[in-house]
Amino acid sequence: MDYAFDTNIIVHLLIGTEAVRINRDEARSAGARFIIPPFVQYEIERGLLIKPNDKYRQAYERLLENCEVGEMTAIAWKEAAQIYADLYNKRFTVKDSDIIIAAFCVANEYILVTNNTKDFINMDNVKLVDWVYRTI
């Protein structure tokens, strides 16, 4: 299985949330790959620049050694437009950042690991798992 980390999950990994670490380790033992969506990389990098913290920067660099950073393809951007249109027609308002992250996951068939399932629950075809409160 391939898991894409939402920003909040990376934060949980950086601060050492035990449930997230255990779920990640179990997934790794099962042969999972871990991907960081490009928008998530942007959010983490800007946070580390705004509030520099050597401990978290080093933890993030170690995390990157075991993850791939993905790329937004033309297919993913079309998926983002479709998700936006679907949500608009259902009268749901969702942040563009969440739409882009979800589209990246759908286009690549990744499971999105997030603690903010409510932000993605109204999007079709997004596979979600919450490693903070649920196990894999």
C-alpha cells in the first residue's frame, strides 16, 4: 500500500505522537511506501521557515529519507478541478489546499493519512485513514 501524509500527520510524526509512529512502523513492516504530496511539502517547509526549529528541521530531514516527495501531474490537476466542481455542485466549501492534496492522492491511488478526515469526507474517491485515533 502507498500512503500519502497530510500536513497534520507529518506534524504528529515530528512531535512524536505514539499512535502515528506505531501505525507508520506497522505499515512500513508490511512493505508500505510513504509519499509527501507537493502541497504538504510546501506547508511544512514554510512552517519551518516562519518558526525555525532545529529539532523539527532535523526530524523532517530524517522523515524525508524514508519518504518520496510526489509531483502534481496534469492528471492530478484535472482531478482537482473535478473535485472542486463536484463539491461546488453539492454546495460544500473546501480549501483549495485540501482539494489539491486529495486530487494528488486520487490520481495516484494513494491512501491519505490525515487527522482531519472531516476536511476530505465529502470528496468522492478519496481513501482516508486516521492514524491518530485509528489503526491501519
